[in-house]
Amino acid sequence: PAPSSSTMIANLALSALAFNGPAMRAPARASAVKMLYENALGAQAPLGLFDPLGLLSDADAARFDRLRFVEVKHGRICM
């Protein structure tokens, strides 16, 4: 059986939302952590410090250095 026109319209609308989803979110606020490590090696211009899990939300410099060391170590092991 051929799909109904309402099903096709619904699929079209949902596929359009898949591409515009990130644009519909509220803008993220800059945190003190991002500002603290914004000039750290590896921070990129559009994102700054990329910390999606919030592991550095209450971290000091020693914790930041430890996480960076472990990240590099695991990257080398994976290669």
C-alpha cells in the first residue's frame, strides 16, 4: 500500500527538524572553566575548551593537567 499524504508530510517535517535541531536550542552560557582554560593548548576558536561531560566544572590546574595527560596516553594506546 502507498503511504498516505499525512504520513509523508509528517516525515518531511521531522526530517527538517533533524537538521535544525541544534539551531533551536538556547545559546549556552560561558562558564568560568571555559574562560580559565580558553587559551590552553588544543582549545579551538569556535568552541574554546570542549568539555561536553563537564569534567572540569570544579577542577583545578592539577586535575586539568592529569586529564590532559590521560587523554594523550589513551590516544597513543589506541593508535
